[in-house]
Amino acid sequence: MFSKACEYGIKASIFIALNSYQEKRVSLKAIAKEIASPEAFTAKILQDLARHNIINSVKGAHGGFEINKKQISEIKLEQIVKAIDGDKIYNGCGLGLHTCDENHPCPVHDKFKDIRNDLKIMLETTNLEELALDIKAGASFLKI
Amino acid sequence: MFSKACEYGIKASIFIALNSYQEKRVSLKAIAKEIASPEAFTAKILQDLARHNIINSVKGAHGGFEINKKQISEIKLEQIVKAIDGDKIYNGCGLGLHTCDENHPCPVHDKFKDIRNDLKIMLETTNLEELALDIKAGASFLKI
DNA sequence: TTTATTTCGGATATTTTTATCCTATTTATA
DNA sequence: TATAAATAGGATAAAAATATCCGAAATAAA
């Protein structure tokens, strides 16, 4: 469904959010360990998220990644997915047609429409805060 | 959502079904042209579908691909997807966790559950016949 | 039986995605 | 100011997905 890069990006964002609530900045190393991802690859993704102003990066000693506490509940999964995978998840045709819409639908266009739309709504309405709270409560997990 | 291979496989199957209703066997060349796919790559996919007994291949002059007319309405999208992409679309965790279930959910497990299930139901209930009939009626398209 | 046609299948190539490595730069602190 | 701790980012490597090539095998028809 998502690329590996996107999976890492979502998990990393949740972990950063979780720590930001406690005013804790987290290092790349800590993030990669927590979400069980390759460190250098994760670094690239975090840079990408920082460039998109989804997370904030601080260089130098005692540096690391953080998210403005007040913004955590405003950040939607959609922003992370779009920053990393682009919007192909929205525009793309289920069967790869170049143009696929009501006037020129692919064979599964109608069948996919609702599913894709549900996914879209889910990504647009799910925010980082709720995901972080679940992790905090032990109701969900970032690895294994 | 699906791999390119899977997209080609679905479109090819629909085109073969369409022709099989008219007792017409179609060649790899004709298929690749109709669905705008690379010929040699499509060949591999058709071989795969044939090995899974979803389509039938006939070697030699006047050979090609066909589907038993009586089976067209019985072949579900699910079979094609599973033959080509495996069942990762069902078992895979949205965030790539090794184990992700009710007892050990990933952060988006609940959010994804319904969407994934809708997709599953769609693939399990959509058959080749209805897709072929839409193409025949000009209500959907295999390329562009 | 020869020839043309067509799929089969192994080998290889290209592209994209994922992952790693190394140096530069930034920053806090001793 | 020197040092250690971090991220930034360019270059490269490895793996996976996509795509191509070519000879072998099968089959219909001349």
C-alpha cells in the first residue's frame, strides 16, 4: 500500500510526536532503534519530512528531531504520505491507466472508487496525536 | 496498490475473456497491443496465469491464450492478484510490522482494517465476466 | 517433412526502491 | 577555542521490480 519510506516516515513521526509531548528531542539513532529501521535510510526520510515542515530538525550536540507540541494534533497522515510518496495514492488508476475517470474509466474504476475514497478520508482525518496516544497507552506498537 | 505485473495480468485476463466468448484465441502480441504493455514482460505474466490454471495457453501456429467460456464468470480478481502478487495484500501490515493483529496492532491497524476488508471483499466478489461485459459495452477501457 | 507461427523459459539488462558510506556542517559544552 | 555530538547531503551499493533478448519446443498447414 505504502512504500517502505512512507512506513518509516509515519512510524518515525509518531515516535517523535510522543517524545515532543514531554519536551524531549529524539536522535536519529533513537528513532531508528525504536521503529526498527535502517538508520541512514531513515535519515533521508526525516530530512524530507523536515523540508516539508512536518517535523523540525536541530543540528549539533543535543540536536535531534521534534514537533511543535501544538501542531501534533493538526498533522494528518495525509501530509506525511504526500511528502514521501507524493499523491499517486490519490490520482493513480488502479490498473495504471494514464487517464481514468468517470468519462474514461478503467475496468475496476467504480469498484475502486469507494475504497480509494475511504482511504483518502482516513488519511485526511487521522492525526498524529491520536496515533501517539495509542502508543503511549500501549494500545498499539511501532515494531515487531 | 497493485504491482505493474498485476495490473497487466488483470487487463490481459479481461481481454482474453472478452475474446473467449467469441471462441477467439488471442496471441501475446494482440494482448500486449490491446492493453499497451511490454510484450516480453506480459509473456511472463501470462505464463504465470497459465501455470495457475487461470488462463489456458496453446503453443504453436494458431496458438495463443484463452479461457474456458464456462469459467469466466467463476474467475475472481482475487485469483489473479494472488497468482501474481501473492497474498501480501491481505496479510501485510499497513506499516510493515512483522506481526500486526488485534493483540499486537500497528498504529493504523484499526484504521486500515475496514479499508483492507472492503478491498478483500471487492476482489473476492468481482469476476472476469462483469469486467469483460463492461469493456464490450464500451463502459470501460483497457488503455490510455 | 518442411516451414511459419507461436508460446516457453533461461539469461540478461534497465530502472526504481531501498540501503549504506563518508565528509561537511552545526551546535553545546568543557 | 577545542572537542564531541548531531544532522545534512552527496556518492555509491544492493536488492527488487520491470523489461528485453534469444534459442528451444510445440503445432498447424503447406
